[in-house]
Amino acid sequence: MDVPKHRATRTTSLRDVSDFSKMEVTGSWDALEWTKIEPITHFVSNANFDFLIEAEQVVAEGHGVVLVNTDDAGTLMVTNFRLIFLSEGTRKVISLGTIPLATIEKFNKIVVKVQSNNRYVDKTPAQRLLQVIGKDMRILVFSFRPRTKQRRVVFDALLRCTKPTRLWDLYAFASGPSRFKNATPLVRLLDEYCRLLCLGSYHASMDIIENGSFTWSNELWRISSVNSNYTMCQSYPFALVVPKIISDDEVLQASSFRARGRLPVVSWCHPLTGAVVARSSQPLVGIMMNMRSNMDEKLVAALCGKLDSGSRRKLYIVDARPRKNALANGAMGGGSESSSNYFQSEVVFLGIDNIHAMRDSFVRLREYMDTHGRASSDGMSSFLRQGGSTWGGGNLSSMSASVSTLGDSGWLLHVQNVLAGAAWIAARVAMENSSVLVHCSDGWDRTSQLVSLANLLLDPYYRTFTGFQALVEKDWLAFGHPFSDRVGMPGTGNMPFELSRQPSTGNFAPSPVRQSTGTFSSQPPASSHSHNSNNYSPIFLQWVDCVSQLLRMYPFAFQFSAAFLVDFIDCMLSCRFGNFLCNSEKERQKCNVFEACGCLWAYLADLRTSEGGSHVHYNPFYDSLKHNGPLLPPAAALAPTLWPQFHLRWACPEEAQAGEIEAQCRKIVMKCSEMQKAKEMAERKVKEVTNSMESLNAELRREKQLNSSAMNMAKSVSKENMAIKRAIQSMGCKVHVSGSGECTVDIESNPDIVCCSSRKESNSNVRDEKTEAPVSVLVTTEDDDGNNGIVRVCETLCPFGSAAGGCRWPKGGCAQLGSQYVGLKANFDAFDQLSIDDTYFKSE
């Protein structure tokens, strides 16, 4: 965010148009030198604006505009979604001067006539200002070039775009769902009911909803489809949790006794004790407070149930209004319950003011922030103001007065009252096991605040991202908080909004303009536009403020951060998405909002996914085990302060950085996360190396085993070779082994051996088992005359020799040395029929 520059040369401040003619300036103002601001005459197409988001289109432009808050000159553009202010030099978007159209509460045209002491006063052009007041605590003032129609062009564009006549003219419908599609919240509501009733085996779907087969139940409570077509109550959801002993007919009868048919239903139930937080609207008891309804009393009594001891559970009926307001409503048919009509009940009034008091309080707070901020809409710093009600000159009395002004706004007191009421409700449920029924007048403003805050305190699930979404969708959206009326957005009707043009009433004072020396006066605002609906009120914003106070008190209990709450409320006010359009679930269904518009929750989830756990939306202090039960703050702890990230971000941007410690902690967490990742990577590498070493060791062991087997085999072969050698030598042969490994066997002539006249050489390749190298064996036979022939073994050595000197078994193959003992191919069939004498193989 661009940090606004504070002005150091201002000497006075003007807070109200009616005071312009009464003020006198003791110093001099540095007048704008308009001639030094070069206008941009050419129009830049949308294609050159990389800051535009999807489906955003420029409608009008004003050049040479000055943002008085910070003295920045630039270009002011109106799109179908935002009012954008670009810096003249850098052409960058200035955050302070850029505001979504739906966030604008009011804008005025102001003409200020500068009066000078010199005689050329008539030649001094009037200054033309545009004041823009936002729902997010901003008050902006833009100054336009004199004698141009740029302000009129911008004003007319704002008039057309800020309040479209039809709901589907909003940017949310023009942009479509895009990549932030919205799964129907009806399914999510049923899933939340199943979680509350501990019905984990059930899962909702659109088919189940369309068939109406979602009427599940447990021992005490059931989900009713009595309002599935919104005929009983148009502002209630399609599914309601009611006591199991109450039939749908009785539910219909009981609804007629409550304002707008908003009968008592369960919002949250304790999973162990059975105590509930229920909600409704005021009963229609009438001016005499004597009207009764048996069905309503039976329904309320069924909310209590019985304790484990068998005794009746106590019921607290909490009326959020002041007692006098409840009595006044009786004149219009409303009122409050009588404890005598509701068994074992107690009626408690919390005294929280209505929507009109909250609206006025917020206006005073915004004016206070603008007056005493570092950069205000008049361009002055609060340190340079004069007067008894400012910080001027370090006057201690003026400082006390300004603090008193903050208290006079009443905003923090209202926040404290809401917090105290919610904490009281949570304590009754958690500590006394009592049930509580909460209502105000219509049951959709103060009731939504109290019930949702009490649920947030009681259930740690609602303090997570998914739980917070479920809480908002259940107690605010499903139960019909009128966002369209309270935030100031178009409704479902086709009737155009009433566009009022009237002089300023002084509620939002325009900022002063610069002048030269002397005195000056101003004209009333030329025209203005605002959403003056009596139903506008920042009720939901006040509730988010309460959540931020709890986050400040319990920093370890929430998964989300204050930055998440700021972005959440900005998205809600901007109407960029369709989640918070219309006044009820029925209207959103009718307008097909869920399919036609994008989803705020999907957008915020996408932001978090982009950076993981280090995103600014995550609370770095969150500890789910530290606060895994209810939060029950004592009354002394419920002392709220300004929410810096929201209330101070525009007027005091430097002081708004209250999350600096959080940011530093987030950096430490990021570094720890990086170190953890590096550690995990190193551990993976160590594991891989260890596995590789184990694999190599196993391979080495296998090699050793193979080597040992080979050695044993070599020894066995060596023994066999020695045996063969001895066998051959016993037959009168000589074995010669050459250096090259070639083995030659010579069979010598002797008188006992008759040799043929032929010579035979046979080469046999024998593979050594150890070296796998071939061994050549050459067998040579000769007779005494040198003639080669086939050796015949005589009868003295061979038992098969004939008396004539021949072989009686010439096919035995023994004379050809073809036995297995020499290593050559043997005729085993023949050897089976031979009987070889063991004397061939004599021992050494």
C-alpha cells in the first residue's frame, strides 16, 4: 500500500461547508499551480491498463486531478468496478485513491470560491472538488482543473455505476464465476447441520436437497424441511434444526406467533451436554404483553430438554434490545416474553442499541479518524491543526479533548456491549449447561451478532478458515441478515434507486481547498449522491470488529489473522463476488447468484494456496491444542480498542502496521519452514546414501559368497584333476602341461600294449571352472614303428582283451580314452556294461 504523505505547511482546517464563510486564515496556503500540470489529451485503451482485472472496463477519465489527501497529481478513472487513481509520474495505482464503487457510501460535488485581499479576486477561478466517502473509513477529496468538464464526466459516471438500477448490472454478474466458482452453500449448510448433530455418516448433495430426503435426526434434534420452499418464512433457510419431538405442523403453528415467521430454531448444540444456542425474532405479544401461543411455548420448552440427572435444564431468553425498546415494540404488536409463560426460564435484556445508533456511531468514528489522522481529506496532518479540539501545538487539554471525541463516537462502547453479551451467552451454555434463546426485533441484526459470536467462543472449529466460512454462511447468510439493505446494494426488484441531489446537511463535511493569502468562502455542494436508506448500517462490519478484538485477546486461538479479516471485509464491501448479494437465501436462489457470480471464499482460499502456510492470512501464533475448548473472557478483559489494521490504515498508515510483530514472526516461521525443508531434504539424501551403501554391502556379500563358491569348486576340480592325472599315469601315460596351459597326454609304448599302425590326434576343449578359459588336451598314440593308429589295450590290462590280441569290446570306447575320467565325451551307456578294475586308479 502506498503510504500517504502528510502536509507540513497547512495552517488551518475546515470541517464543515457552513463554516467556510466564518473562517479566517492567519497564514498562507500554497496554491496549486495548475499550469504546471500537463493534461493527457489522448485516450488510453483498456489493453494498456495491466492493473485492470477480468471484465473491468474504463467508463470515464479525468486528467490533471489532484488527490488532496496526499497532494498527489494524476489521472482519475471510473470503471465498472472501481474508482482508480493513477500517479501522474509513475502511472502506478495509488491505493488510497482507489476504491470499489460498491464501497462508496456517498459522493459530493463541491465548488469553493476563493476570496483574496487583492483586487484581482474576481479573476480567481473557483475550485471544483469531488468528495468521496467510503464505507471502509475513507474520506477522499479530488480537485479538478478549473474551466473543464472533467469533474462532471467523472461525477455522471459515478452516478451511473455506483447504484445500478438492477442487481445483475453489478460487476459481480459481469465478471461471472471465472475460476472462483461457488459450490452451492445449501450443501454446505446441510453438512454443517450434520456436524452439529454428530451425523458423520450423512453427506449432503443437491440430489438429496431436490428430493427433500435430508430430514435426518439424532436422539434430540432433527433437520426439518418445512421451509424448503420458503413459504413459512422467506428470510429463513430451506432447512431448520428443531426439537425431534416437535412435528412440522406444530412448527408451522409456532411460526405465526413470531415476527416475520422467524420461530425459535437451533443454531448450535453442545455435543456432550445437549445445551443449545437458539435464535428467533420477537414474539407478537401485543401492547398489553398478554398474548400467548401454546405451540410457541411448547417449542421453546423443547429447546431445554433434561439434564443427565433427570432435572429440567434452565432456559435463558436473551432479548438483545434495551427494555424500553422492547416495550415500545409492543405498541406495534411485538414485545418480549414473560418468564411466567415459559417454564423454568429467565428473561435477560442486554441493552444493545439498534441499527440507527450503530450507523451514527460509525459516521462519528470515521469523521474522528479523518480529523485526527496523519493524512486527512483536507491534506493536513493533525499535528499542524489549531484549535481547542485538536492536537495542535502539543496542548494537553486539546489531546484530552480529542480522546473524548473518540469516546463520544460510541463505537467502542457498542463493540464492548456486543462482546459482553456474547461472552455472557457462551458462559451460560458452557458453565451452567443451560440453553439460551436469543432474539431482538426481527432477529437478523443484533441476534446474528450475538449468536455467531457466542458460537465462535464455544466451538474451536469456527476459529479455523473452514469453520469461519461455515459460521458466516449459517448465522448470517442462511438466516437472512439483509446484506443488500445494510451494506447499501441493489435489491432484487427492478425499480431504480432514488437518486437524491440535495445540499449537504453537514453530516459529511467537505474538505477545504487551497487558497492564496486572505480569507475565503465556499459555496454549498453543487450536488450530492448518497445511499440515504434508513436501513443502511454497518452491522456486519461491527461483528468483524468484534472478532478482531477476540483475536487480539486470544492470539493463539485463531487460525486466521487480522489481515484475513481486513481482506474479507473489503471483498464483502466491494461486491466483487456474489456471496453477500441480496437479503436472503431465497433471493440469492431466485437470482441464480451461486452460478452466475464468483465465490469470495474460493478467491481467499486461492490467495492462501499461492503462498502456503506463509501467507499473510495465516496466524503464525495459532496453536490448535492451546485453546481446544470454549473461550470465556471475563468482563474485565472485554475492553476493546481501535482495530488498527482497519480503522487506521487510511488516516494513519504507519500506525496501522500493528501486525509488525506478527510479520516478523511470520518471517521467522518462513525461515524455520525453509530450514525444515532443507533438513528433510538432507535426511532424504542421507537415507538414499544409506540405502545405496546397504545395497553395495549386500552386493559385496554376494560377491564374496560367489568367490567362496568358486574357490571351493576350484579346489574340487583340482582334486579331480589330480585323480585323473593319477589315473592316466597308471595307464602308462605321461601328462605334460605347457606354459600356455595346453595339456598333452602321451601314451608310451610298452610290451604289454599293442598299438595300431595309425595315429590319432584329438583336440578337446575343456572349460576351466575357475578361470573359464578353454584347455586344449592333445592325445597322441604311436606304435613302435612310428605308425599312427588306434590304441588297443592288451588283455593283460583290459579284462575284455582277446587271446589273439584284439579287443572283445571294441565299442567300449575305453581304448580311445573316451571315458569321463579324462574329461572327454563318454559313452555312458557302454560304461554301464563295463566293469573297470579299480587298479587303474592306484593311490600314490
